[in-house]
Amino acid sequence: MISIQPVQTKQEQQNFIRFAWKIYEGDEYWVPPLMMDMKTWFSSKHPFYEYGEMQCFLAKMNNEIVGRIAAINNPLYNEHQNTEPTGFFGFFECIDNQEVANALFHQARTWLKNRGLKRIQGPASPSSNYDFGLLTKGFEDSPRMMMTYNPTYYESLIRNYGFNQVKLLYAYKIDVKKAVENERIKEGAAVVQKRTGVVVRKLRKKNLKEEMEYVKNVYNAAWEANWGHVPFTERELDRLGQDLKLVADENLLLFAEKDGKVIGKALAIPDFYYIQKQMNGKLFPFNFLKIFTQRKKIRWIRVVTLGVIPEYRNKGIDVLLCYELLKAAVKKGILYGEGSWVLEDNVMMNRAMQNVFGDIYKHYLVFEMDI
């Protein structure tokens, strides 16, 4: 007998978080999330709850936890995207049992239906601005920073319930040194810079508040028309800035300026999952020191965002930004970059990744179905 229970108490919250350790026990590629980060999703202080709501559920069988899911209502998404009212499922973890998965998905759909939503999409934890998509190719590698990872059988559980694939997302692997030393790329970047008069500069930490405003403005303008896009709120951006403070590198956040106006940006973050993997979910009391003692051992970066506002597109500025970003990475001893995630039909970004010899090495899928 399978029972589905809403998460309400602190102990149930703890059980919801810790269940992931059961699913990934012995998995050499899984990166345990930080417990303190997971707990923020149960705090009303998280900026997501200023506009959205989320209810978590646990599945039990014979009094043992066998699965978890979150049902997510995101009014900001529905205001921004011209689609049927859509809700989401996220934070999904489950044993390899279709009945358990079915019960979890049914509960999420019921919760969303009661709020007047017509469609369910996911996995999104809780939106495309956070953990997004299901890994379906590239299981022989750990995820890069802020990317998802899951067992291979999740795709079957989701499809067998009745979900259909709605979008494919790519992750590109870039040999950083190969790209930077390529004469064609080097000359192409120089030509773009000369022709456009664009200046590329790094983040100015002393003006962090103003710089983060540029990040928000370019992000919301450059991604506004993208499938699945949800604009960042002021508070979400502030929180993101705080979260990245320890791991971000000012040399890896670049702005493209034209006549003093910021028209594009590129952000890469060192792959601190290399270090987090060793922490088993605990940053304190001593694990946080590894951030400082082991950061020089990191050999990957993840290119998180690379965008140009619409009126300056198709001028090669995206390739110029990417080239300058990779140059900065080489100076840090970085060997590889991941460009992720990129929509399958985002012609401009796929071309930019290919222009720096990026190879698609991971796939992520997003699913949906009617409620």
C-alpha cells in the first residue's frame, strides 16, 4: 500500500531532504546538495515565495519512505509565458517503482489542478532559473556546478506515467586551450571587436550593486523571448549574488559595452561541485575551508549565461564574449568549460558554442502533460 503525505513538520522536511542519500548511495557521480541550501526551500524567507508557492510530498510504502516530489505554482511564469496556465513538478526522487512514481505524479497534478492550472511541466526545482531538466545522456560524469543529475530509470518513470517530451537542452564540452589558441577564433574575435567597437570588461567588485543590476537587465532583455524564461526578481538576484559570492570569480563575469552602455554579458563559475562532492552535504564546521584550500585544483568552469540584448545580436558579440571568457579561464589553469544549458532550437547560442569547438556531451529533457 502506497501512501502520499504532505511535508509539514521539521522532521518531515529533514526526511524529504535526506531521502536523496538513499537513492544515490554508492553512486560515484552524484554530488550531494548542501543541507543548508536545501533547507532554504522550506523557509518563507526565500524570495521565490514572494510570488510562488510549493508543496512537498513524501511517498511511503510499508512505513518506509520510497519517493518525494514538490508541486509548484509559479504565477510569474504564467504572467510571462503565453501558454495555458502551467504548474510544475520538481525535487523528484523515487525508487525504481512505477506505482510509486505514478502516485507521486498524481498527487502533484491534483494539487495543481485545485489551483486552476491546466498543464504540468518538469522537472523544475522550482523553475528554469534553478535546477531544470532531467539528465538523459552523459551519466558517466558528475554534473557541473548548478546542473542536475539523476538515475537513468527516471526517464522511464516519467514517460510511462504519460508525460511527453517538450524540450531538449544541450550541455557543450569545450577544450578551453584548444579554443583560445585557434587562429580562426582569435582573428574572428579581433574582427568583431574592431567592426563593432564593443569593449569587453570584467566585473567591478567595488560597484557590485550596480553591476548586478546590469546582470539582471541584460538577462531579462536577452532571454525574454526564450522558451521557459522566467524573469528574475530583485530579491532573487540579490540572493543569487550572495550565494555566488564565495565561488564567483570577477575575472569570469564579463560585460560587453558599446559607447558606455552594457549590451551583453557572459558569466562562468568555477566547478565547485568538484569540492562539494567531498562534503556530503555539510559545509560546516570545517568543510567550508576546502573552498579556499582546494579551489586551485578545479579544472572545469561552467558557462552559465552568455547573452546579448536583441538589437546587438548577429554581430558576433556572443563569440567575442565567449572567447574573452575562455582566455580568462586559461589564465586560471582551467582545462574544460561546459556551456549549459542551451535550448535545442536556440540557433544563435548553439552556433556560438560550435564556433569555439564545443561538443554536445549531455542531454537534458523537459516534460509536460495536461492536468
